[in-house]
Amino acid sequence: MDIRRFGLVIIALLSAGLVAGCRKSQPDLNQSSDLPASPKPEEPLAETVAQIHWLGKKRLAVETNAAHLMSIWRLPESETLGKQTLDKLALAPWRLLKGDAATNGAPTALLRSLLYDLVQEESYLEVRNFTNQPGEMVFAIRLDKERAGVWQTNLAAVIESLTGSRVTPTNGGWSLKDNGVPGLIELIRAGDWTVVGLAPEQNRLLADALARIQTKRVPFSGPATDDWLMLALDLSRAARALSLNWQFPADWPRISLSVVGDGANVQTRGELNFSTPLGLDLEPWNIPTNFIHDPLVSFTAIRGIKSLVSQSKAWKNLELGEAPNQFYLWGLGATPFQTYFAAPSASASNQVFQLTQRLLEKGGAWLASNAIGKFVKLDAGNGVRWSGLPFITPVLQSVTAGEAQFIKGGFFPTVSTNSSMPIELVYAVLTPTNLVGYDWEITGSRFDGWTGVGQALRISFGRPRMPAGSAGMIWLRAIKPRLGNSTTGVLMTNPRQLRIVRGSSIGLTAMELHLLADWLESPQFPRGVHTFLAPSDLPWMRSQPGDASSSPP
């Protein structure tokens, strides 16, 4: 067995398992209280590159601050989706490592029992990197004596099935040394914890975790907190530590995240730390208040995006000149399809004209191979619409408000109204001087909008729709009445750091919930999403979208 790929599967199962069941201190990934202050010259420099601490569903069930979240989690629809997801995950190691056929006769039921514990019980994962050496990983889960015995037996059977090797009993557990790719897997019972270690040879991180359990009764460093979920991750270094062939941009950030509750809402706090300055131009906000009006169910504002958009391949290929530095997105509640956007640009008129010409000249041939409908020049004004689609009519145009020009678009004809944009949203954006992004929504109402637009686009591109009778969609409809407001702020606290603050009913926005359901319904879960991997339910399409060799116009 390739020990590196096994490490990837363990991480994927842990992360997805926590999703299936669903900041008072955040660690510094460059420091660890368990590391020697001045290592001996012959000792490699150690660096903690990943930490995940999950409090467990059992602990949340007795916390008053988790009352609303648990009321959602206990719904029959939540239980059904969770069961479906764990059933899929139980097949994943064999499918990912050996192919679909390997699931026949595999001890998937034994793994399924362990995955259930991942959701229910407190657990901790840590990855440590060493200079010029492969890294080490440790996973610990708090279990009673009976469940600890199940883990010792079941995990051994799972690993033996995956590796073709036999584990060797040890004092308090077992170990397995792989002869193909040098690797050591160990399971040890320590106090209330069952600890699994993964390393090329001797596991120093495992020894540290066992020492912590002996002295502090917990496997993690630092003081215990009441955070429901804590994550600190340097993904690029963690991938290197486990010798995973993952490619990341050169300045991929270090991520820290914590999740707690206040009874009615989930409070999420996070930080993105970059190695170089972001170079964001936080120019004064230019909110298109002339276009935005009630009945609003969502509003998003982002600034400082010029450098990011300009460097993207898509923008470079368009050859439209200077990219916009701000972007606004909003949704109305009158119909599910009323989603609109605007971006201020001094060259908006010329940029939209160029895009219109390109779509009219080349768009027809591209649509014939990739989607349905046709591009039509607007009868009045500068712009184009995509006609012939079900339920929606995407429009792109240039508009003027005072002295400012905007690139504006949407999925539904604009409806005039005398209602103005709520002044509270304007103040929320203008007040913080270091605000990079702001998002507000009524999540239950916004869910209808993203679902409607998403399903219409799937039909338009010949992609399979999210089945109305799927566990994911049934779950979304069941939790919709329990979802209130969600507010997210992104602040630039220094040139190399972004801080994210969110208060929401369930921790996710309507779009994120829709994407989550799309992922959980993937026929190859945890790989991909249903939209791209499920067979098309639209047989009238002449060709499957994406099969055409042509590029978008």
C-alpha cells in the first residue's frame, strides 16, 4: 500500500465525515508548545502544518449554545442525509485506492461503524512536517472502553483489506509496517483516547501526543476550548509532509477557523495568512444604489479585486483592458430568479460592446455544441441577452448612474420599484475602513433563488438537474424554514492577512448549502459533484456539454 495515498484517504474521510454529521483560541502553525525551543543540530526542524479538533455531536447535544443547530441536526431529513453520506464514505477507501470493483467483499460495514463515531465523538488530527524528511500524522478519538475495542478490531481489518498485510499485536494496540513504500501505521489505547499514528518510520508526533495524554489527558497542545470545531491548516505544507502530489499556487494562505454558537446562531471566525502582501487597492466604495432596491433577500459587496481579476486567464483572454476593482451581487424576493450583479468600470461601455460583438459573432456556434438558446443584441442600450432558456433570461449591459459607469447583468428582467436600498446595508459596508467583502442574506429565501438559477443553468447546459427526491434536496427544503439571516464580513487586518467573521443559522450561506448538496449527491462521492458526474437527465441534448472542442466565445 502507498502510505501517502492512505494518509490522503484518512484526511478526506475525517473532513467529509464531520460534514455528514452536520475562536477563543487559534493556534499558530509556526509554533508548538510541544516542540523543543532549540533542537539539537542532528534533529530535523519540526513544524505543525495541520490541526483539526472536533468536539463531537454528543458534546454539542448537551450545550445550550448549540440548541438551534441541534434542532436542525435532529430532523429526520438530516438523519437520512447523514446516513446516506456515511454509507458512501464507507466505500471510499477501496474506490479511491483500488477502484470500484474492490468494494465487493470489502469490510465496508466495519468502517461504517467507525465513521459514525467520527461524527459522535471528540477527535483530533495533527500533521507535522520535518525539514528534508517525510512528515508524520496522528489521529486521536475519545472513546469508551467498548468502542475502543471495536476500533482496535475494525480498523485493523480495514487496513489489512486495503494493504494486503497483517497487523502485529502490541501492548495496548497493534502496528503495521508496509514493505512496499516505507510506512508505519500504529494504533494505541492511551487513557480515554484511541490514537492512530502514520509515519515513514518512528513516529515522533505520536510519542508527543501520548505524552500529552499522560500529563494533560488530551492529545492536543494548548489549553482546551469550548469551540465546536477548530482548524489550523497550511495545506501546501501538509500535502508535502504527506508526500501528496497536490499543486497549489505559490502564495496559498495558511488557514485558521473556529466555530462556536450562541444558542440561536453559529459564530464562525477565520483567518487567511499570506506569505506576501496582498496588494489590495481598497478604493472608496461605489455602491450602485440606483439599481438596488427592496424587496432584497441578499446583498454582497467586494472590493480590491482588480489584481486578482487581471491575473486570471479568463480576463486576459477577453482582452478588455483594465479590470473592475469592485463587484456587487444582490437578490430580490419577488421571484426565485431575480439575481443581479454590477461592477463599476470607467470603460464599461466599451467593454460590454466588445463582449457583445464577440458573443454575437462566435456565440452561436459555441451554444450549438455546449448549450441551448441564442445571443441577441438588446433592443435598447448597449448589451446582449441570452434568449431561449427555461425560466431565466441572462442579460449583460452597460449602464450609467450619475458620472459612474457600470457593467450590469442578471438572470431575470429588472422590475422597477420605488423602494430604495436599505440604508443599514449601506452603513454596514461604508463604516469599516478595512472592509474587503460583505455579504448579507435571508438564507431561507435566498435558497430558492440559487436553487432556481442553478437548476435553470443545468438545463441550459444539458447537465443533470439536482433530483427533487434526492436526500440532499429533501434536506434543504426541510431546513429552509429554520434558516434566518446570515452576515459575513471580510476584513484586511494587515497587508498579509484577511479575517473572516460570520454569524448564521447553520454556518453556511444559501449558495454554500446548495453546493454542499450537489457534492453530497455526487455518484463518486467524495469526488466531484452531481452536476458534472451524474448521467444527464436531458436526453434531448444533442451532445453532452463539455465534449465540444471549442472554447467559450
